[in-house]
Amino acid sequence: MNSKKKEPLIHITKRKALTWKQEWLVRLAGILIALILCAVITTFTTHLNPFGVYAAMFKGSFGSPRKIWVLGKELAILLMVSVALAPAFRMKFWNLGAEGQVTVGTLATAACMILLGDKIPNGVLILIMLIAAIVAGALWAFIPALFKAKWNTNETLFTLMMNYVATQLTAYYIIKWESPKGSGNVGIINAHTEAGWLPTLAGQKYFLITIVAAIVTVVMFIYLKYSKHGYELTVVGESQQTARYVGIKVDRVIIRTLLLSGAICGLTGWLLVAGSDHTITTSLAGGRGFLGVMVAWLAHFNPIAMVLSGLLLVFMSRGAGEISTTYGLNPSYGDILTGIILFFVIASEFFINYQLHFRSSKGKEE
Amino acid sequence: MFNFVTFFPRAVVQSVPLLLGCTGETISEKSGNLNLGIPGVMYVGAISGVIGAFLYEQKSGANFNNFLAVLIPTLACLLGSLLMGLLYCFLTVSLRANQNVTGLAMTTFGVGFGNFFGGSLIKLTGSDVPSIALSSTSLAFTKTLPFASKAGVIGKLFLSYGFLTYVAIAIAIIASYVLKRTRTGLELRAVGENPATADAAGINTTKYKYFSVCIGCMVAGLGGLYYVMDYANGVWSNDAFGDRGWLAIALVIFTIWRPNLAIFASMLFGGLYILYLYIPTGTDLAVKELYKMLPYVVTILVLIAISLRDKKENQPPASLGLPYFREER
Amino acid sequence: MQNNPIAAVSMRNITKTFGSVVANNNVSLDFYRGEILSLLGENGSGKTTLMNMLSGIYYPDAGEIMIDGQPVQISSPKDAYDYGIGMIHQHFKLVDVFTAAENIILGIKPEKGKKMDLADASRRIREICDLYGFDVDPNQKIYNMSVSQKQTVEIVKVLYRGADILILDEPTAVLTPQETDKLFAVLRNMKADGKAAVIITHKLHEVEAISDRVAVLRKGEFIGELITSETNAQEMTNMMVGHEVSLNIERPEPKDAHPRIEVKGLTVRSNDGVLRLDDVSFTANTGEILGIAGISGCGQKELLEAIAGLQAVEKGEINYIEDDGSREPLIGKDPLEIAAMGVSLSFVPEDRLGMGLVASMDLTDNMMLRSFRQGRSLFTDRKSPKKLAEKVVEELDVSTPGVDTPVRRLSGGNVQKVLVGREIASAPTVLLTAYVVRGLDINSSYTIYDLINRQKERGVAVVFVGEDLDVLLELCDRILVLCGGRVSGIVDGRTADKREVGLLMTSLQGGGDKDE
């Protein structure tokens, strides 16, 4: 049993803190390697020229002013969701329910448009839609937050289940409102009167959405970094004990933060229905609730950095859409590529925090 | 009227993917790995099986052999799920990445992987069939015992299922036994509760985490395979598997990390999943959509109930979700 | 050791770094079978790190380890066990939801083809207990055990695995004097058995009582060794610190003492209904240090947290007495409401990084914890906390790269200085401290005692929960002894003796254990 043990082949230690420049270089390297790997995989599975594929993706994202605007809108919506999640995550509240919070926001907006359509002035209608969407989103986040605050109920699964409840609720109303009857969908709401549609600013349909997202992002950045609320929720996230010790009311902070988180999701739903799609389906949120988690995490919950991580993911999905039309591939191919890039970015965090020592190189170092 | 004899088998059929997913996730969580990638793994398991079966059906032609028709997709499914498990382990165990984010990325990847190959398999292989309908393979998977149909109500309730149903139940029972009664199970639980302690006791925590996550993924992957081959009669359609992966994860808490309880809990959930078909709603189709909420609402109520009475033994593994680095200080 | 010239363990030129911190620099250390070696050093001098390289937790960057003269590689705890090395860590390595027996057999590879046999293991555990005089119920769950029971399980675990080289990292920190005596008796038994043992402790009288030899580390370097019988506490301290230190704690006479905090019939239950404090009554006076002694987990935490407004109370009164004699109840108020009453109450909790400070935040942000609400602005003011942080760093001699370093990166003593500095900065009238010098080296400890004495002279009512009876007896004016959540006595710090207090700590038979 006392046979001679070998020195470990690879030995891992924590490394000294890197400068933020080095950190971003590591992440960039991760993304580059991922893109190369994606190219190789693309060639093997589809026998297409990977450069052609990337060129097509680039064209799909930036190929024309219209495409750039669509990209901007997609980024804005995704950014809104990610920014909404940031305070909750910084508080270590794993809100996987953004999907549902956005969905109820779309539902509330659509409900106002359908029910109040031509009965009140358009400005008032849009305002009521806005309030309804924000209240609905906030409510959807409030329920799990309340139980988390009072009884420490597992929020990850609670919020996740709330997504499906929201989806089914929307499905119920879609059948109620379907037009024409029996079609199973609602169609464009107020197609003739355009009641409740957000106005076109500066000649661009998506201008308003982009502006709203930019404002929300900057405000959230300031809120998290400089406000008393932002400080409180960070303390709660790091240690609830410490928070109580200095007299922070933990349950109140949890609920307040989630109300904010849900309200922004609701606002996103409002933008989606009133500003972009003008209809309601069960999947308007389109998985952004989950994608937003990753955007937020990749940016270390810093709203400004989320613009970059969000752009990366939106570029992938827009690009994948282009590939599918150009090459007749299934659009899910984009999800595969996105997944691969995420894996590499996740992995690159390791090389930021840890250092490897190999057996052979050891003698030379010391 | 509510007909239990027709309802129960349908509930069981619904329960099998949930049971396999739940058992797999439990094995993984017991070693401290909260794998939110399980929904993706189940997609990959399913599509791997489909690819295996598709290729076999294309190649075998007249020499179609029932045994191989089961074996090849099963092995393909296990291999696909294993690779996903290894990926998750490499990122979270070896590279100590955040488990939640890794899991979500795996789900994005896995669902995309399933839908991509589901949608493009025919084009990629240059076949001339109109859609993926693996009816011969499915028949092999759903074969029941020869006397089942003659055994009346008992046969209908208990013997009318394909072999994977019984495999799922067997896996759950074995997993329960191993976790609770064996030294391997004890050490596995120690790794999930307190990896530093397990490590100091000389247990190879990395090995245990890798094995339990990978086995967990393979078990969960079988759930995906069952769904396509047995439940869906060999027909792949994109996104049809839906949210079952997430429900399976919720079921883990519902069953307080006990796979043997999951056998019954999954049937209960399976029943809730299809209950809307049995509730008379007249002409109001919309109400059915509300009934479909049932499994989720019940899950939420269960989560609340469990949080209200917290007992030491019913808590999640103490280090669930946390990476372990021996030289942390 | 004369008749066994080959060292049981010989560590040669060991170096270990963590990031930019050098924990051990070129350390060489030998110890032999049949002897007990004390490893002495201030906090952060690298004692635990050095021993963790023997137990396989850390792997050295450079250097060589030999066991019985044979060079070995210890790259995991399993390797360490294979070489017969067993370590009892300062923070117990036990799985809470497992039984004692399950914890003890954890990680032992069974003989081929044998199933797990807990009954057989329990039998062997009882044999070991009988041999050394332990009392362990193999089927008891760890979370139902007291600290001393947990430690016994740790020792049995090491013996069960047949270790003959034992390392104990601050094993007495949580024990009463009586329990410590029992532990030392066991260690002497093992020494007579021919086992080698290393004990890490800060208590010099224990070093003198148990060890044959003393090795001293300072700032990660090996300073020298001494034969215990040929040295004394003063010499050891000087070696450890590197310069002359006075080992006397001053105790100024209380001036103008009058009641400040009055506790009457305080009864507290934990969330799961266990009685934590049972009918506790006492008064804390201004300008006086009231010591609280007791086995750890006897209600000290609950008592301080109840006064600080962090613990729900079942029954009883806690009153704050103003200078004019008027009483204001504190019960039912949270820390914010207490502060709003104009009561300046400071609290240095036991768990510094879990409760008093936020580990990942920098010094400035941690200073802000107490003051961030000031002003009506929606935004936080970071300027004055930054000034305070700089002041604390300068006045208390905190060693840190800067005020924007996360406190997690600081060593234990410096973390404590930051916390105490902040709590004192608010000019409190009541200062509650829990185990304020736990894990601190002599130098830092004396700095803290000094700070507390300054507060006392300012007329602050100080409540000092401690574990080292020698310190309590030297520092405090009065000592309240808790046992199983009850007050078993209040003694005068100037006249009481250690045995008396030790007996009071265990006087209500088994009280501590029963309520755990």
C-alpha cells in the first residue's frame, strides 16, 4: 500500500487577480476559439464553406439598414430582459421566470388593446397598456418573491413553473380572442385603426424600443452601482445575516427588487406587443427569459457590459436565421452555435481565476 | 364518465419520461450537481436514438431485426447523453463553472441540437422519405408480453407497456437502493453534502461527480428516447417534447430526492398532464388550456408546502450547486 | 526520540504560495514517534497551511516530504491516510446529516466483495472508545451533537483508520478546561503507544502542559525549535512575535459604574423549538467589562443577538437604561429601530465574514454598512466611509493593499480589526463582542484588548463573550457563566479562579449537551 505516489500531472492553483484588460482578452480568445470550432463543425455536418456561412451570418445581421434595425430591436428587447434580471441575480435570487413575466406583460398589453381598442383616446390607451403590462409583470415576479422572502421557497423552480402558468393563461385568452374564429390565433390587433400601436419616431418603427432599452440600461447601471437600493440588494445577495445585522429588512428588499425585475419584464412585453409585433402568441417572449440569464451572467450583471454579451447572442440568432434561408438549414442550427460559444465563454472564466501547473514544466519554473 | 382503466395507462405512459428525468437528476443532485441541462440532455438522448434508428432502418431494409432495432437506438441514446454529461462535468467540475449557467447553456444547445437534426436529418443523409417516422423501430420498442392483451383489466393496467417503462421503474428502485444502502451511495451523498469532508476522508470527489452526473444524464436521456420511440410512435416533431425536462427537475424536489417515491409521483404528474382530456368542458376549448396549468400549479403548491415544513433530512444536499476547489481558502 | 533517530515525518524546504501570498517559505520541520510537537505561530504564520500539505489538502510548490526516511508524494488526502497521517481540522470535516458511524467509515475502501456493514463498524468504534475512554454513540446524527462530541468523532475517525501520525489543529478552542484535560490524557496515551503527534494551539499554557518540543513559525518562515521543559511562555512569545511583548492585560478600575443594560428572565427558543436561553437575568454596567463564559453553543450567540435586536424572544425583558435612570425596552425592536431610539449599540458578532462584514466587498463598502442610510439622497455617499476606512487602516495598523481590497483577501486578524474599528467608530454606549480574538495571534489579540479597555474607560458598557478562561479572568470585571442556556453563576473577575469557573461551566449536569 505504501507504493511510491506520483506527483500529480496537472496541479491547479488560484491565480493572482488579472487586470480587466487581461480578463477581456481571455474571454475574447474563448469566443475566437469557439468560432473556429463552430466553423469546423459546420463544415463537417453540413459540408458548407464555413467562411460562407459566417459571411451569411454577418449579412443577416448587418446586411441592410432594415436588418440593422431589426438587429437593434432584437438586441433592445433581449437587453431589457437581461437588465431586468440583473438586480435579482445580484441579490442571488435565481429568477428563471423572466419568460413568464414578459408573457403576462404581452398578455396585459394585448388585453387592453383588444378590450379598450377604439373606446378611448390613443394616448390614454397606450398609457393604460403600459401600466397594465408593468403591473402584470411585477405581479408575476411578486408571487415567488413573497414566498422566497417569507418561507425561503425555492425560487428557481417556482419562477420556472410560473412561466408555464403564464403560457397557459395566454393560450386561454388566445382562444377567447381568436380571430377569425377557429384559426387558433389572434392575428394583428387593431390592424385598421392601429389603436394602441406605438408611434413611429424619426421614421423608424423600432426607434422608440431602442431608446427605451438604452434608457432602462443606463438607469439600471446607475441604480445598481450608486443607489442605496443597489447597495442593499448587493448586501442581501452576499449575506442575509449581515443584512439583518445592519438592519436591512431582507424580505422587503427581496420583494422590492423582484417587483422592479418583473416590472421591467412587463415593460418589455408592452414593447413587444405595442411596438413590434401587434399580436399575441404564447411564445412572444421567445426564450429570451433564459437567454437573458446568460447575457446577464456573461456580463457579470453589469448592465453596460450586457450590451456586448447581448449583441453576441443576437448576432448568432439573426445570423442563424440568415443561414437557414440561404442554405435551407433548420434555424435551430443557431442554437447549436450559440451553445458552443457559451460553453467556451463559460470555460474561459476558469482561466481567469485559476492557473495550471504541469508536472514537466515545474522544474524549469522553480 | 371518468374511466380509470383507460386513464391510468395513459398516465403511466406520460410518467415514464418524467420518472427517468427525475431519477437521473436525483443521482446528479445527490453528488452536489444541480444540472439544469437535463431538458437539453433529454432532447439529445431522443435525437441520438432517432439518428441511430433512422440509419439502421435505412441500412437494414429487409433484414430488419427487432433486437438490433432496440439495441442500436438505445446505445446511440446513451452515447449522446453521456457526451452531454461529460461536457457538463468538464465545465462545472474540472473548470468549476457556475452550474446554473452551464445547465441553461446545455439546454439551449441540446434543444437546438435535437430540433436541428430532427429537421435536417433527411436532407443531411440525402434520403428520399417525406418525414421521420420510425414505425418499425417503434413497434420493437412497444412490444408487450404476448399474454398481456389476454390478461383483462390487470393486463391493461400493468402489462400493456413497452419494456422501457419497466426499465424506468427498475432504475428508480436500484438508484434508491444504491443511494441509501451501499457504501458507494454513502460516499456519493457525502460528496454532495460536504465535498471538503469527503475529500479529506480520501474519497475522489471528482470521480464521483463525473460518474453520478454522467449516469444521471444517461438515465435522463433514456427518458427522451422513450418519448420518441414509445410515446410518439417513432415520429419526431420539433419541440414536441416540450417542458417535460423542467417538470422532471421539479419532481426531484417533490420527491425529496428519493427515486422510489418518484415512481408514484411521476404517475401523479403524468395524470395531471393529461387530466384536461378527461374533464368535460363542453364546447369551451379555452378552458382546456387552463386545465393544462394543473401540473405546474401543483408543483408550485408542493414547493411551498415543502418549504413550510423544513426537516433536516428533507433538505437538498448541502453543497448543491456549489463548485468545489480543494485549495480554496 | 533518542532511540529512534529517523524522523516520522521530515519536511524539507517546503514552499507554498496562494496567488501573491507566500504562506510557507522554505520551511523544514522534523518530528518523531513517541513525542508530541507543538507548532506555534501567530495568525497567518502558515501553521495550518504547512500541516495541510501533510494531510493532502494542499500540494507544495516546492520542497520534499519524507516519512520514516522515505521520500513521498502526498497529492491527496487519500495518500495521506495511506501513509498513516490523520489530521483533525479546526473546522470539523463531518457530514451533518450522517451518523457518527457513517462519518467514520467514510472513504475507507472495503475488502473485496464485502458489503457495507455499519453494525460491524459500530462494534469496532465501541472498541476504540473503550480503549481510550471516549463516549460516542455510533448511531447519533452529527447535527444532534455538541462541539466536543463532534471533536471526539473526529479523533475516533482518525484512530479507526489506523493513523499513527496525528495532527490536531487548534483542538482545544471549543473545549472546557475539563474536556481539554481529557483530550490531553488521550494524547499522552497515544504518545506512549508510539504514535507521533503535532498540535497547533495559541494557548501557551497548553503548549507547556502537553508537548515535548515546540517549533515556531513566523510569517511563513521557520524560526526555530525549543525543548518545552527548557523554555517559558515569555521566550516562546518573543520568538513568535519577533520582539518583546508584555503578556499582561491591563484592567483599569471601573469609574462611575451604573446600570446600562438590564436583562430580566430572558427566554429564547431556536426556530426548531429548542430552548436556547432559560430565564437569564443580569445587568451590564457602564465603564465595566462583563465577561460571559461558557461552553460554546450554550446560548452566548442568542443572548447577544437578543440584545442587538436580531433574535426573537419568547419571554423576558431587555431594557436600556439612560443616564437619567429612565428605562426603554429593546425587545421587539430590530437594529434599525434600536438605532432610531438614539441608542448607539455596537456588536462584533462571532461570524465576522458571515455576519459582521461582506466578504466580497472592499473596506470602504464595509464601512458603509452602518452608515449608508444617512442623508435623504437616493444615492450612497462613499466619501466619508472611505475616510473612515483610511482612518481605521491607519490607527489599527491593518495590513491591506488599500481600502479598495475585498475584505475576503485579508487575514483573520486584519478582518477583525476592520470590524472592531467600524463598530467603535460610531462612539457606542454599549459594545457587544463575541469571541473577538478567536483565531487571532497574540499581537492582534492584545491590540483588541487594548481597544476594548479604551472603550471601557470611555464609559461604554462592554459585554465580552470569550472562550479562553485565562483572558476572561484577566480582562473582565465580572464574569457571567452560562451553562446550557442558564446562568450558573456571576463571579468577580478579580477574585475568581479558573477551576471555579470551569466547574460552573459544566455545573448543571449535561445541560450543554442536552440542548444541542
